[in-house]
Amino acid sequence: MHRFYADKNRLSVGMAYLTQEDARHATRVLRMAPGEQAEIFLNGSRFLGEICEIAGDDVALRLVSELPSTEARLRVTLYQGLPKADKMELIIQKAVELGAEAVVPVAMSRCVVRLDEHDGRKKQERWQKIAREACKQSGRCLMPRVDAPIPFRELLNRLQGHDAAIVPWEDARGYSLNQFHREHPDIASLAVVIGPEGGMSSEEVEAMRQTGCLPVTLGPRILRTETAGLAAVSALMCLYSEMT
């Protein structure tokens, strides 16, 4: 079944209207007609909708029934050290599919990629589009947020706004995600920090530790930056019963 976003600024009782972009896709590409049904995302909820009127690129739907939410109770923000090439796009796409609430690129000392403010905004626009498509494909009710890159000092400030924060680190020993889950079974908001290709410096890890961020191990094998965050998010969603 096709999935679309409703225009949150055009609402009436029992009715919804597709965003301009999705309306064009429904009418010009998919050639949908009145009577056909689709999943509709509206203000964080998911509905079964039936097209009742098409006027040019204007598509109106009757909301037939509300569908169960697909959102995780555990709200994970992935703070990702800026990687090279197109790895960030892959990370965003898969993190959204796995249920992450937000992805925030971070400029760390060992990042090879350096983006100025202008380039950072351009990248953010591209990344948010990737998140939008991944959100639609995976049936997410809420649109995950992708920020423009932030400096490391801003990361330290943001970590304190979560219920808990962890940083998978190759030099961490003896403290696993299993143990973290046993000690924090009821958290709602979790930060996961991943270093870039070159890893994180011990000074950066210590600075994060000073904010309460806990270094954890993902096992004895060294994971690439594009693997580590996705492995951590996957394991956490499983541990917190978000994959049942």
C-alpha cells in the first residue's frame, strides 16, 4: 500500500489533503484514482485513507480508520561523527528505518570531513530528504529530524538533555549494552554517540564522561563508523522490546 504525508495545515473533520509533493506523486506518477486507499501520516499518527476527490494536484482523502503507531517508546538520538563520502546518507537512511528519533552529525577532532556553515546547510537539506523517504518506506508515523553538523562542544551541552547517554568505544571494557539496559530499564530518551573513521580521542571520551555519558563496548571486534551506530541502535531496540 502506498504511503503519503498529509498537509498538516489543511485539516477538516474526517478528511485530509496530501502535501503538494505527495499529491503530484500520487496523481502523475502512480496515477491513483478516487476509491483507492493509502496509508496517511498526519501529526504523528497513521491512518488508512481513501481518495475521495482529485482536482489537478489537489488530493483529498477520507480518513477511514486510525492504524497502530509504529514509533518506538525509546527515543534514540544518534550523534554521528562526520564520516567521509556518502556514508552519512547510508547511516541516516538505516537509522530512520530502525526507529531513531533524530540524527545529529558532529564535527570531532579526527573527522576528515570539514563543512562550513553553508555546506552544512546544503548537506542537511539532502539528509532530511533521505530521512523523509526512509520514514515513508518504513512506515514511520513521525518524521525523524536530521540536524546540520554541530561542534563537539555543542554535543557536550546536548548530552545533558537526555535521560541517559552512551558512547560505544573500542577501548571500553566490561560494560555492555546488556548491562546498561539492566541499569536503565525505564529511560525514554537516549543519546548514542559514534566516532568518525579515525575514532575519538581519549580527551573527547573523557569530556563526554564528565557529562554523565557512559562508554560501552559493542564486543571484541572493531566496527566501522557506518556499522557501529546501526549495530548499537539495533541492539538497543531489541533490548528495550521495540522489535517484538
